[in-house]
Amino acid sequence: MSKTITGFSKLSKEEKIDWLVTTFFEKSSSAVHILKQYWNTNQQLQQLHDEFTENTISNYYLPFGVAPNFSINGKNYAIPMAIEESSVIAAASNAAKFWLNRGGFKAEVLDTQKVGQVHFTFQGNAEILKSFFSEVKPKLLASVAALTKNMEKRGGGVLDISLVNKTDALQGYYQLHCTFETVDSMGANFINSCLEQFAETFKTEASSYTAFNEELPHIVMSILSNYVPNCIVRAEVSCPVEELSDSKIPDGKEFAEKFIQAINIAEIEPFRAVTHNKGIMNGIDAVVLATGNDFRAVEASIHAYASKDGQYSSLTHASIDNGIFKFWMEVPLALGTVGGLTSLHPLVKLALQLLGSPNAKELMKIVAVAGLAQNFAAIKSLTTTGIQQGHMKMHLMNILNQFNATADEKTAMVKHFTTNTVSHSAVVDALETYRS
């Protein structure tokens, strides 16, 4: 049977499922059941979800949790997190509680510039192109007046346009490098609309610029960049070294020195840095997703930023100065609190309300703090008890669910592994022994 189809997008949801089940699942009733059991019984809400994207056949659930006890710039938060990985929310909560009485988290937005580019080729004289750009730049800005009017009322708009010569890297390649302020929106649609108008105006004006003769610029594409190295937020924690001590840290100075050594390793060793930064993204992505933002764009930008000095490196840093332990991070975050899913998805709206209806800058601070907290918790575990002790205990329930453990069996296994090391094989053995 052919596994291709024409006009799939035009089928109803039921018809899409029928074709998929018949073609790929041998008419399995269980496949139909699995897909339909995730449908929302509220038809209006289900239609809303269906229309978020294309060819929708079901909903894909992620746990929506909360990490409480975060103090950020003196204000207390319970941070919503959407993530499937065990121990992430627990770790963030533990870090929040650890720092709650040690001064809390501090965060500040350093800049909020977004970037877009018109990419084009030109084989003629670079100086003539430069002169043309100087003349046409005011016309480019004027051409988007209708597009920027509302954004400018909110304090945003086009910040600048510059001509960039990249012919040393790629023959004939130039770009219009454009910077924007999009205030509380992520701004992708606004930026792309402006860029396409820039390209059209640039092309039209070039066609009548006599100095070009036969050599005209050729537009390749116009698109925003998800790399935003000038849309930066800083998050940090600090306290006297001796205040780091608690029931699990008998010697604050020894802990701080070992913690800093772990950070130093991630700064110079890419194999460690990737895993180190992945842990940061556990916190960042979970909040970005819960608040309806684009976690793929955030991931791409942050990992590019981690490589900005020529080698992939740690995003976090730590030091001891005059007896004060300091742990901090600067990351690029292009986020929005208006537009997109923020005004459509009911859970996203609830998440933003939970955070006190923040503007984009406030959300940048919260998200950065979640990432820093996650990294602190991970490094604290790695340099004290080891990462598996806490992680595998959180993972215990996933293993038990794989073997359809009953409520009584789960209670017995949780009790058993309070004093025993969790591993997949150990859980299997303990469960078999209990059942026998």
C-alpha cells in the first residue's frame, strides 16, 4: 500500500486519523483510542488547540508544574514550568529555597535589541553601493512608517539600518543589518514585515540608480535573526562564603572552591560545557514553554552566544572576592508577553497571571533566574552527593509506571529506596521480590 497521499491537509481530523491508522497502524483501534483520549471534551477549547498549527490530530501533553519560593529583586515568585524530565522542578525549587534567606536572586536587563537582515548579492563597485545606501537609507525608514506606527507608540520601532560587506567570506555577499526594539512582543512578524518592505524599497530604488549601470543588487532573502547578542539579561546570586554552609554543606569555603572549579572546567571543556548548559536550558526552556514563547529560538540564540568567543563554553561563572561567593550568568533572551500564544492559550495566560502579568523585561529576568537556579542545583549536587542520588529517586516513579505498579507497590518501593540506591535493575529486582 502506498504511504503517500495528496490533499491530506484538506481532510477532516477524523479522516486524517482514519488514513494514518489504516496506512501505518494496520487499522489498530488502540492507535485511534490513544489519539482521541487526549482530545479535550470542551469542543471550543479543542478547536483552539487544533488551530495553533497544521494537520492536528491530537494534543501532546507535558506536565505543567510550579517551582515556588523564588525571590527575585526582592519580589517573591512561584515560577510555572512545562517539562517532562524528572527532578528539574524539584532542583529549581531547592535552589530557590537555598537562596531565599541568602539574599535571593538579582536580575537586570542589559539591553533589548532584536536583529533582522536583508541578504543580497552585488558584483559591482563596493564604493558605489556604499554611496547608494547612504542616499536610500532615509527612504528605507520612511517606507515602513505605516508598519512601525503602533510599535513606536509603545516605545519600539526600527533602531538602525547599516550596510554590511561580507564579500571577504562569500563572493558578492552583502546585507542590510537592521536592529529593532519590539517592547513586550517577541516581534518576529513585525521585524519580518519591516525587512520585506526594506527589501522591496531597496530593489525599487536601485533599479533607477544610474551609477549602478548594468550591475544591480539582487535580493536573496529577508528574515529576522534568532541570534540576539544585544538582547541580554543578567542573573546572579551572592553571599558570604560562610553562609553557604547547611546540613549538606559542612564547610562553605570548601564547597565554594569546589563549585568554582566545576564551573572553570565547563568554561574550558566543550564536552562538559554542552551538558552544563543543557542543565541551564532545563530551567529556561521550561519557563519559556509555560509562558507561550519560542523555546527553539531561545535555544539557538543561547547556544550561539555560548560560542561567541570561538569555542563553546559555560554560560555561568563563579568567583570568590573578599570572602563573597558570587555566581552569575548573562544570556540573550528574546521573549514576549503579548501576541502569539500569550493571548490565546489558556494555560499560558494562567502562567503569566501567576507571575504577576510581567512585561517582556520582567519575564526575561524570571526566565534567566530559572536557568541560573537550575545550574546551581546541578553543580551543588555534582560536587556534593553526586547527580544520580537525587535524580534517580525522582526517576523512580517513571520506572514503576513502566511496570504498571499499583499504589501499594509504589508506596512500598518509595519506602524501600529511601535507604537504597535507585537504578533500573534495582527497582526491577525489588518489585519482583515484593510481588513474589
